[in-house]
Amino acid sequence: MNSCQEVSYFPHKFNDIWESIKALFNTEIKTILDINLTFYKGNSKFFKEIEDSYQEEGIEFLKVYNNLRDLVLNIETIFQPEINILQIGTTDKIILTRKQVALIFILGFFEIFERGQGKLNTNERFSFYNILSSSRGADFSKGRCFLNYLTVIGKWIEEKNPILEEKVAYIRENRKFNIKDYIDKQKLCEIEINEKGSLFESDASFCVDFANKYIGGGALSGGCVQEEILFAVEPEAIVSIFLMQKMDNNDAIRIDNLIQYSIYSGYGYTFKFEENAIKNNEKLIKHNIIAIDAVCSSRGGLDEESVERDLIKAFIGFNLVNFEDKEIEKKKKTISTGNWGCGAFGGDFELKFIQQWLAATFAGVEKLYYYTFKRNEMNFAVKNVDNIRLIKPYELYLRLTKRELEKRKVL
């Protein structure tokens, strides 16, 4: 595997920064407004609104704040070796305990990295400032998801819950694709079409994150569609923003063993935090995700170059089901996905359906669960699934990439 440049990302590596940070965390905190003044200089609209309208959530957080503080102050024992950011164009992995993931999240949430950008080589996108200073409803609900996550973590620290030693794997792969290696494929992989429900409700081992090339997209900057909602309710995914450089055309990302900490409703501007999802530690909702970014095109990406690019991108992502490492648990090669790249990115629904089915076949996926969300644009493809099955994969590949796709007609 490719090694990454070794640099320091943590404040305890720099005496002057670390002393000021320890002083902050040793400040007496009695109220949510004390949190605002100490860490955000009184500029956080989020904490003001928690104090005004959601006092119970604030009280629950304050009960465990000292546990979170102690986690930060013990950073030298929790992160003894440095970690390496996974850079563009590399294949590598970072495996962290939930406790380590939580510590990185806490440092971001309290804007610690912002205090030493001259020395700490962190991703400037890993900042919670925009969310915690925003007055938008969806951003406030993201903040409540994050506060809920930290409250759960704080309680687990107090309980010495062994779940904090579970591993979360962040995997990055850079790979080439050559259609000549797959000419002999005789049939498309098994597929199940679902017009209702969510891809996160399927029996698949992996769910697709309809990602931005900068993983997390607008999770910390105002966006609130599929990827951003996923990162809000499963905040351990947020740490990938810290760990990952942007994806190039041959990069994809996999994250294993995420927990859903929050229940939500709505989508986009109507997104709303509803309640804590952690009712019983034995019934945790967990997901493994594969992040792939689609071509953004007002024409739907129907030119030959874009079609080829997204088929390869899906293949690289789906091929991550084959990633093997002695530290990573083997899983079934099943994936749930849907209308990837068909929202704000303007993709063609039928094209993205065929691209993903082909990519799954070439990657050796055993079964693809496809969720259409009842979009009318998928009606023709759904009705003709049995006919599409009869086409050999290589022939279908040629139909997509070796002829001009006119009038948005794919099939």
C-alpha cells in the first residue's frame, strides 16, 4: 500500500498550542452559555437556541461534558503514534477505535483545529463553525444530531462501555479499469428493484453514499441531501472529512461500522432531528458505506467521456467489497444503491441505473439492491429489467460507451 507523508495533526504535539487548549478545557463550565463563551466567543447561535428552546438536551450534554473534556486532556495516551491522512490517488486504510474517532470529532466540534492552522495540517473543511453559527433550521438540526452523538459518547465513557473499543475502518482505493479484463462475463449480477423504502433499510452489507468528490459534501457547510443527512445521523462518518483528501476520477472510499445515533425526518430544508436512536446497545443500527462521486453535468453526463468516467467510478467503489485486510471483518458482497448523481448533479436516471448494474457485475457483487424512490424517470428501466438481464455485460458496456447517446435515451 502507498504510504502517506507523515505530518502532525494533533495539538498536543505543539507545546504553545496545547497549553492554551488545556486552559480552555479546564475552564469551569456550568451552563450551555459557558460553552458558547469559552469555545465560540459567544458567536454560536446553536448554543443560544439550545439554551432558549431545548434546555433538556443542553442539560443532558452538560452532565457528560467533563467526560468529553477528560478525553481531550488524555489525548497523549489515546493517540500515541501519529496518523496519516489518506491522500488523493492512494490505496490505504486507517482503523480507529470509536474512542479515537470521538476524540477527533470533539476537537473539530470545539474548533480546536481552527486555533492552530499555522501548525496543524488539517483539512480546512473540517470546521463546525458554519453549522454552529447558522440560523437555518436544517443546520440547527444537524447541530442537534452532533450534540446527541457527543452526549451518547459521554455516557459511554462514564459507563466504560466496551463499545468505545470497537473499530471503525476508513478505507481509500485508487484503481484502474480495463474492459478487456471483463469481456468473458456472461451475465449481469443479481438485482432487486425496490420502489419504496430506503437503501439503508436493505439487507445489503454496504450502502452507497452519493458523495461529493470532497467526502461529506456540505455536511459541515449547509447542504442537507443524501450524503449530508447520512453524515449528520451517523457522525463517525464526519471524521472522514478530516482523514481524506478529495477523490479523483479513480478514487473511492469505504467506511465500515458506522452507528446511527439519531432519528430524523424530512429532507433538504425540512430535515429535522427527532430523537436519540440509541435505545439499547444490543440493537444498534450499523452501516458500512461506499462513497462515490458522480459527474456533475447539466446535460446529464451523456457524452462518452462522462459515461465512461462514471461507470469506472462506480466500479472502483463497488470493487471495495473485495478489499481484504486481516484487521477488517469480511462481509457479504452485497450493495444497496439508488438514483446516484440524479439530483443536484443532473444525471440521467436510466443511465445511472445501468452504469451501477454493470459496475456491480464487473466488481463481482453478488446482489445489488436498487431503490428507485418511485421516480417516474425509472419506469421504463424497471419494466424492462428482465430484457436487460438478457444482454451480456460487455455488449451492454459497448451500448453505453461506444455510441452517441442522444435525447437522453439510454435503453
